[in-house]
Amino acid sequence: QDKLMESGGDSVQVGGSLRLSCVASGDMYNRNCMGWFRQVSGNKREAVAVTHTGGDSTYYADSVKGRFTITLDDAKNTMYLQMNRLKDDDTAMYFCAAEAKNPAWGSSYYRACTMQTTDYQYWGQGTQVTVAS
């Protein structure tokens, strides 16, 4: 069982920056992908950025490309989301998530990350980001 805990959410002005952190309790080796998702009350949860734990691929929502950066620190078992040039539309609850490796895949199997919430089995409680002008 993987437990995830986010931190770093805050209220900032438009144009400001924040760095979110997600500390995981399980073994990074058991995860295929990790990602950041966000949700505004009443709306669907949407992917912001996801990354393969092998470090070879990352994907971003079009709305954050060039402004947000997702990184992994294996030694600290922590994922980060650096958010720059924040906009009003970035206001949301941000969640980190992890997709577990399926033991049936085999060591040589490669599964690309997706941006679908249904592919991620483990979720944190969320951290609120509010961007105000």
C-alpha cells in the first residue's frame, strides 16, 4: 500500500511561484508512473503533469506547458511540482497520485504513463493552491 502526502499549497498572486511536494511511503520501484492532478469544486479532476518513474518521459497538460515542471527525487521518495507564472485558472486542489506496477507485467515490460485518473491507484489528500490577482 502506497501512502502519499502533499504539501506546499498556499495563496499567491498572479505571476508568482510555488513548489508542491509529495512524499510517498512505499518503494519507488513498485510504481510505474506518478503525477499531479488538480480539481476545482464541481469539476472533474484533471491531469497536470505525469512522469515515468524510470525518468525517461514526462507529460504536461497544454495549459501548464512551459510553466510547470514535475520532478522525482528517488533518494527522498518525493515528487515535486514547480509552478511558475501562476494564473487565476491554476487555482485548485492539487493531488499527487501513483500508478502501481502490475506484477504480471514482467521486468522488461514498458507501459507509458497516461493522463487518466482511473489508471492511478494511490492518491494523496490534496493541497490547496489559490492564485489571486
